[in-house]
Amino acid sequence: MSAHHEMILILDFGSQYTQLIARRVREAKVYCEIVPYNSDLTKFDNANVKGYILSGGPSSIKDDDAPRLDASFFETKIPILGVCYGMQLMADIFGANLERSETREYGRAKFMVTEDSQLFDGVPKSSQVWMSHGDSIKSLPNGFKIIGSTDSLEVAAIENKDAKMYGIQFHAEVHHTEEGKNILQNFIFEICNLKGDWTTESFIESSIEQIRNQVGDNKVILGISGGVDSTVAAVLLDKAIGENLHAVFVNNGLLRKNEYEDVIEMLTKLNINLNPVDASDLFLDRLAGVTDPEKKRKIIGTTFIDVFEDSADKIGGIDFLAQGTLYPDVIESVSFKGPSATIKSHHNVGGLKDKMKMKLVEPLRELFKDEVRVLGRSLGLTEEFIGRHPFPGPGLAVRILGDITKERCDLLREVDAVFIEELHNYNIYNDIWQAFAVLLPINTVGVIGDERTYENVVALRAVSSVDGMTADWSRIDFDILAHISNRIIRSVRGVNRVTYDISSKPPATIEWE
């Protein structure tokens, strides 16, 4: 955590929109963090907290086990904004009378500003908001007044100006709330008086300082996957510690066409101290004959660790392990309950830490994915690289159903390259979240010339998504698909049938394995 950044602290009561609040605050160039509502806040005593936002949440304040804050929390002189559940908790603590509503109000509503308030500076008298609540405030909390209502709810926004406490019964962070951005920025800039100077430049500066303080003159090892996160982490670390960074890029034999060479070339241009290791034979030997998807993942994981540890031994004297962990992973691992409580381990190097006794360096752990891309641009990575679709850690192994051999990998590499190249040619690559080809473990009959063939089937997959949590299959124009299919069957020997996957997530996952 960067001590010298002024910040907003968001207390999370379990709303599915909490991360969105953080995104909106950061878009205003203000640093913020999300912590579970029941965290020990004393660790922020020396941080420069200029405002609190209490998130929404699924509970009712009337529940026996409703999440609560100690009344002493509100004795701060720092401004507080309660959103939905956050507002009800505040109202309850200050003596309001809350009632379960007959109907749970959810969705769009018309909001009217009823009293002047700094919170609604420049906000039209009436606008659309996104409501979500099961309880209503019937009598006002002590010291508060009503500053906004909807058709069905008299108390939709409240303030206690002297205590700098504000509550809104709608989600200002979602885009269905027309004036949400203005309302949040009024809170941040007019009520909390923040400067809004958390920029990419200031992040780079403070990160370099932090990395140098943490690492000193010691060596740091970083596993590079060729993805955006690990590459941006490498460039940032290089700026901070130069030759003391040892970036290890392992070819597991499961990368896309020319990817090993391309990534090496790009990182060499950026002057990164790179240790490329071509371990493709080792990976493919260990994977021979394995068809179970979970076993494939495990073998790839352990083999990566073996190769990585071997590189570390060769370099020698390494005290720090760097990872491209992002903020959503950090939030997920501290989340107090609900579906986000499972920690993802698949794309960070699980299994190294205990054995290698290294301390962790995670220069991107405060950033969201889109912020990493902005950072990458500022650090000089090419647009072509930054805009690349996500690629799974196990690579083509989860896209080759059945047995993994070098021949099948090479075949899929060719198909994938044609597919991606055409998406670029037709200018639709950037509209798609992720696109790739899958090799199926079956052969079908075809005719090429006068000959009957018995060859491989590939499936093309392209999805649109905002965050990878849910995804819909991309409606690619039929003529484009026809062209891609023809080109694949003509130019890739061994493929005689191309299918297009039209399943959405859920219930289907994005990857096939």
C-alpha cells in the first residue's frame, strides 16, 4: 500500500458491485482499497484516508447476523458515504426506524433531489437511478435530513452535513444510474477534498521507490508467461532494479505460433534481463498419453516449477520471487464470504513459495486489468501486445482434447494463427474478448479432390465478455466465418472440418477443458 497516496477506503458488505465502486473512484484518479467490513482498520492509521464508502450487501439490517460496524467507527471526522446496505447500517446506528418493505425494490427508478446538498452539486432535479433494497427508512436517523426521494421511497438519500455523513439508497457505481459518476465525484472532490493525482506516472514513480526499498541490491526472479500482467511487471521491475531482475520465460511447447520467438524479441528490445528456457520436449514427454484435463494441468504446473527452480539454481543467490498478481486476486483472497472467497491459484506460481524460501514482490497487486494495460502503454509496450486476448497458463493443453503430441500442437498452432490473423484482417479482433481454436479427439470423413479423407475436426471459439465471469458467443458475420473455414481447410494439412462453438458461459466455460 502506498502510504503517501491520499485515498478512499471502501468497506465491503458483500455487494456484487463493490469492485465497481473502486473502479469509479480510480477513474477519478484517486487511489482506493477495498477491505472486508470487519477488518482491523488500525492498519490504515498512517495511511492517508480522506473518505470512507460503505458498500451495499445482500443482508437485511433486520437479520440477527447482519454485518455491523461498531458505533465508534462513525466518530471519525472523515466523510462517510453509505450506499444501499451501507446507508441502512448508518441509519440504524443513528436511531432510525427501519421496516422490511413489502416488495424488494430492484432495478431502475426515478430519483428526485429534494434538498440542496454538496453530494448533488450539478445533478439535475430528476434522473434515473438503479435501486436495490428490501428495507426502508421510516423515521430519520438523529441529525440527518432527507435530500432525495423516489416515487415509491421517501427516504432515498440522507445527509448529516456537520458529521459529514451521507447515505444513498441506490447504486451510484453502476452505469444504469445516470448521474452516478457525478455523485461519486462530488463526494470525492467536494466533500472529501481529494486532489485526484493518482496517475500512471505517479504509480510508476511510487512503485519504483517501493520495489527498491523492498528489494535493495538483491536479485529478483520472475516467471514470464508472455501475458500482459507478467510482462508489465517485468518492465516495471526492470525500471526499478535493472540487471538484478532475472526474468525466466519458459517454452512449454504449448505456446501459440511463433510466440516464444516474438516474446523474446519484444523483451530483448525492451532491454529486459531475460533467461529464455526451451523446455518443450520435457513438457511434451511428461504429457504423453495423458488425456484427463486435471492431470494435464497438474503435470504442466509441476513441470513449470521444476524448470523454474532449475533456472533459479543456475542464476543463484535469489532472495525474491516476483509475480504479476492483480488486485481482483488480492480482493478474492481476503473476501469474507460469498462466491468470491475461493482463491485462484492457477495462474500464479503455486507451490514455489515454501520450498524456495523467497520473499514475494507483487508490483501490480494494487491494479485492475485495464489499469495494467494503461500502465503497459506508458512503459512502452506495443498496442498489438497490450490488446492481446487472454491466454490460459496451460496453453494449448486445454485446447487439445485427448492426447497431446508435438504434431497435434503444431496442427492447432497453424489453425489458431489463421483464425487470429483473419480476425485482425477483418478488423474485429478488438471487439472480441477471447478467440481461439480447439482440436477435437475425433476424425470425420471428408472429400478433397476425388479422394475421401478421414481427418481432424477443429472448433473455433470466440466470446464477448467484460470480465471473463460471464461470456456470450460472438456473432461473427457468416461470410467471415466461411472465409476462415475455407482458409483453414485449404491451408492446414490434416483438418477437413471446422465447427463454430455457439455456447455461452454459463453453462459452458470459455475454454473447453
